[in-house]
Amino acid sequence: MKVVETVEDGTFVITIEDAAGGLASDIADRAFLPFVTTAQDGSHAGLGLTVCASLAASMGGTVNLISTELGLKATVTLPLSADF
């Protein structure tokens, strides 16, 4: 796993990248919707990315997912200061 934190143009950016195979395109398209999960046994509610995206949006930021050759890259951007 690789984690990189940067500050760019007044925005805090954290990128987390893994090599765990990524997400299938049908799941990636719905990844931020509530109750979408890849857990075959139902052990995960599928709310983690929904909550993360909602929290980031409430702070004026975003969460993005990009499939890579080996896995998945998640990028969270947050403004360093904002009026909420």
C-alpha cells in the first residue's frame, strides 16, 4: 500500500493506492451508493465509501476512485480552509 499526502493550491490531497486487484467496473460505477458491497457473505454493510464521500462533501471536498493496473487508487481532496 502506498499513501501520499500533499498540499496543492490550498487543497489537502491524500492518495491511497493498493495492489489488491481493484474493483470490477460494475461495482466501481456504484461504489459510493449505500449498501453496495463486494462481501460475498454479507459481512459488510456497504456504507463506508458512502459515509466517506458524504463527510468529504460536507467539508467542501471530494473522494475519487480510479482502478489501476494492479489495484485501486483513492484520492481525497479537502480545502485547507472553507466556510461551511
